Amino acid sequence: MTRDLRLVSASLLLWGLGEGMFMYFLAIYLESLGATPVQIGGILGIAGAALAVTHLPAGALSDVVSRRAMMIFSWALATVAAFLMFAADTLTLFSIGLVIYYMSSFVMAPLSSYIASGRGEWSAARTLTTVYAGYSVGAIVGPLLGGLLAPRLGVRPLFGIAGLIFIFSTLMIFLIRAQPREASEPGQRYRGLLRNGRLARFLPLAFLALFAMYLSWPLTPNYLQTTHGVTLAALGAFGSFNALGVVVLNLSLGRRAPGLALGLSQLLVGVSVLIFWRATALPAFALAYFLAGAFRSARSLMIATVDGFVGRAELGVAFGLMETVGALVIICAPPLAGVLYEIRPDLPYPVSLALILFALATTAIYVRRTHPAVVPVESVIVERIPGGE
């Protein structure tokens, strides 16, 4: 791994530490501020909508301006948002801070472009999954720390502590070097992207798979606390199991054959959904959180797939399209999850499981048509089409 990518990974580690302290308590904290399950889903959906409109322009900008500058701005904006959430004492003000925090994730396309363009001899899948694993290493400790502090201090101070950690993470991004811009024919940038049939076929599949996997996730902490009496400390520990799962699964699935990795990630999330739905014991929930880490692995593999569909000069906007798909999932899934939860708290799980099975069948058809032979992910990425995250 190059020097700059080591710095990015270390910065993400710190970010995972800070974000992990509060992220698994978001829905519970919103509830403590007076939000109903439907309102929680709506607030998260609004945050996702604010994020969705930024991904594509951010991706396009990253093809023509400094990716490093965009990363610095995003890191700083999210830090300010964390302190705003800490200072908020009403649901409205906190929701504004949360929306700004989500919007700062416009950096995902420029960040993925920076990582993919600076990967050196490594494949896109290996580089993306390895660098993003740095975030999850930090997120192993963050939820544990948050779970220990929340019962003593409350959830609110966690946002302030996270903000302090984010400052150090931002300083590390200042140390990375800018990358040269990719040249393109005058007036030709993105023309090939508009006619890219493989990308057009892949994005709907990515939306279906991500939506199916994410549907039951937003209100899982509320479900475990209300239905099974799980404590904040236990939820924090579960968050660490989730981050550990991301690290282990990122590093293992990123080296698998492309179609197999994408199918396995969906299957593992499906098993986690089944456990959440039918289990009652804490060790089973810990296992479910670990396996649910395959969702993040699936996203990284999907980004690596998109990298194989496009040229260097249009990489940012292609990643922006993929991130927009992910943001649309965040817009659509939480409100539906809130409605299902109001009908019956465990209803999001069987619905999610049915959708995952359908998405798995669709993925199998896609893989059979686009990857007639199962080959190592490394060689596929080098040639043209990487696996799916």
C-alpha cells in the first residue's frame, strides 16, 4: 500500500473510532428526543435524501478538481456537524446536525476515486476493501467505548467526544498528496459513460441488493432494546462485533471470485437477518451483528465492480452514480422500516429476508450472464470487470 493510502486508512481508523461511538445509538437517541419509529425512519430518510443529491456532482467534480481538497472539506464539515449534534437540545436542531453529517458523505465518490487511482500494483477490489477496513478497525473499539460511556454519561456527550477525535482524523488528511487530474478528449468526457450498458444494467441490481440488505437495519437497536431488553452497553459491544465482521469479511471477500463474493455477502447478511428475527440470546445477536458486516463489504465490492466498467477520466462520476444508488437506499429503506415496525416490531425482518432471497436469485442470473467462468478476482479486475462488493 502506498504512503498516501496508509494515511487515508489511518485517518479512516480514527473516524471509525469516533463515529462508532454514537452511530449504533442514533435511532435510540432520536427516540429519547421524542421521535416515533415512523419519525425516526423519516428523519433518516431525509438525511439520506440530502446525501443523495450530493454524490453525483461530487463525483463529477472529483474528475476535474482536487480530490484531496474535497476530502479535506468533507472531513471538516462532518466534524462541525458532530459538534452541532452535541450542542443540540431539541429534535429539530439535532436533526439538522444529522442531515449535515450525512451530507458530508458526498466524499465517498472522491475518496474511492483517490483510493482506486493511487492503488499502485494492487487490484481495485483489494485496495478498496483493505483501505476501508481501516475504518472498521477503529469502529471495533468505538462502539465498545460508546457502550461503556453511554450508561454513565448519556448518549449526547458521545457526539462531542467523537468531534474531538474527528479533528485528529482531519489533520491526517491534510498530510496526503494531491493526485494529477486524468486527461480526456475535449468535449468527450462522460460520453462513453452515457452509453455504458454494463453500468446501466449493474446499478439497478446494486439498488435491489443493498435495499434488501439494509431494510431491517435502521431500527434493529430499538427492536433489540424494546423486545429483548438489550442494554446500551450490549448494543455497543454488538457494534464492535459488526465492525470486526466488516474487517474480516472485507479482507476475505475482496480476494474471492467476483460473482461469488457478491453472492456470499448477500447470503451472510440474510443469515444475520434470520438470526435477528428468530433468536433470543445475546451471543446469537453478536453473531448476527458480525455477519451483518457483509453489507459494507458488498458496497465496497460494488464500487470495485464499477471501477472495471469505466475509464480513469470518468471514474469519479461513475463512483458518484454508485454512491447515489446507496444513498437512495438510505432514503427509501428507513421510512418503510418505520412503517413495518409500527405494524409489528419484528416485521422488517421477514420482509427483508424475502427481498434478499429475490436479490440473490437476480444476482445469480447476472453473474451467469456476465461471468460465464469463475476466475480469480485479481485477474478479472485487471482485465475489465471486477467482482461485486
